[in-house]
Amino acid sequence: APQGGLCPACGLAALPPASQRDVLIAVAKQSILSKLRLPDRPNITHPTSRGALLSALRRMRAQHTDTTVSPGMPHDSSIPPLRPGAGVQEFELLSFAESGSSTSRSVRLHFHFTQELPGSTEILQATLYLFWAVPGPGIHPITIKFLQPDPTGLSMTTVSETRLEVQRAGWVTLDVGQAVRSLFGRGSQSLTVELEVAEDWSSPLLAGHNDSHWPFVAAQARVRMPHRVQRR
Amino acid sequence: GIECSGTSRMCCRKEFFVDFKEIGWEDWIIQPEGYHMNYCAGLCPMHMAGIPGLAASFHTAVLNLIKANNADAAVDSCCVPTQRRPLSLLYYDRDSNIIKTDIPDMIVDACGCT
């Protein structure tokens, strides 16, 4: 509405064209950063390789259209499909693993989630994507442990554990929604996953050999609405 | 909506593209290559008030013009966005995670008078 006979944007027209451009670019920058809740533009020190990124995006797209779930690992059916309402901002997050300690039978993966997520965001769904290279035919059992640092911070304790059976090389998905929700509930940002195989595979994951097989977590989240009432 | 041309001073949509490479943001915004921000500019005479997209209805404009001519006091109106759409971004956050999101109401598609 006009205020004092002037419209809010009228001032722009009074500026010389060069200044108009500077003002508009400044407005655009500020608008994008504030909507993303970023105080400043992120400085990227470790960009993800293009191969890993493209592979992850392809896997996510395939997962959205594929109704098949991994054996013994059904996805949480209580999560409603995404139906963003007016003004509700949703996110899809890709977090690539950082390798931790590993042996010929086990490997630890660390995922560091965004600083903006805990506390302010509701995790709708989270899936861990792993690419296995099985040593031969047959069924290969794998134990997957979710770890958290103990109160002293010196060692890790197992929060939950699940088993998976892999029959052939390829991508396997695992629902980690509850683990990530629990993590954020504790105000933590880091998820540590330990993968353990029964026999000596020399290297349980193919991640070290190929960027496009790098493990990652894909999560769907939305900004928590302050006025929403939740019934448990 | 009406696109701004060189001659018209009426309410219209001006295209404005922010190239992320030009502002040095291409390292953290993966997609798209830029932001079609756009904005509304121009005059909103009384008889154009309340017409989304300006040319939505010729008859409404004529009726409003008659009303305006008969009005005792003219009230200004503003040229504002009447139609907007989200901006989809794929970007790195501060922890080098990759985020995909749609920021609502970021791109001005049409303008009109309040």
C-alpha cells in the first residue's frame, strides 16, 4: 500500500541505472541468504566431486520412483508424503561420509550434518546409501551399528544395531530416519556408522576406489512451524 | 502481466537476472546458474487499481476509470507482484553438505496495481 503518497519500491526508479543494478543485486543476495537462514555465504573448502554428486542425485531420484525396499529394511511407513503447504520450506540434504578408522572387516563412517538443522528442523525421512562390492556369490551378512560418543568423549558406544544381508554388488539403502531424529533430539550434528562384515573382504566398501560409489545420507526435512501442535 | 517496454510508464514487470558467476557465488550454488529475480515498476493510475496483471479485464478497467472520474478524492495504488513462484536451489551449506530446496515466492512472474 502507498505510504505518504509513495509506493515502497518507488525509490528505485529515482536512482541512476548503475546504482539500480547494485541495489538489486544487494537485495537479491540478502534475500537468498535470509531465506536459507545463512548469516553469510558459505566458504567451500572441500567441494564434493562431481562424480559423487551426480551419482547421489541419480540414486535419490531412483529411490523416489522405486517402491522396492531393501530386504529386512522396510522404510518407515508412518512418514507422510511431502506436501509442502504455503510458506513451508522443505529441504533435501545430502551428506557425504568422511572415512574413519577401518580394518579388513569393518569401516567407520562419519556424517556431519548442517549447523542450521538441529533444533529448528523436522526430519521427515533419512536414508543411508551404501555401495557394496561382495567378494563372491551367496548371502553376505553385514552388521550396521549406530554409534555415539560416551559421556567422557573418549570412546564410542553403540546406540542401535541392525543386520543386513547382501547378495550381490550394488547400492543398498537403509532407513536411518529414527537415528537422525534421535541425533538431532540430543542437539548433536554428527552421525557415526560402523559397518562390519562376517568374513575378510579386504575392503567392505568400494568408496575408496570410485568417487561415484561414495556413501551418503539423503534426508528430507522441513522448517519446524512454531505454531504447530503435535500429538504424540 | 505486462512486460516493461521502452515507451510505457505503466505498471509492468522488469526482468532482472542475477548471474551467480558474476557475483562470485558459483562456488557454493551448484544449480541454477543465476536468479531471475525480476521486479515491478511503473505507474498505477486510479483506474488501474485492483487489476491483477493490469490487462486482466478491459471491462473492469473501463468501470474503474468511470469510478475514478467520479471519485471525490483520488487514492494512489502501487505496482506490486501479483504472481510469484519459488526458486529451486542446489547448494553447499557451511558444512559442505549439499542442500536442495525451493524458496517460495522468489521469482516475480507478473505485476499489477494494488
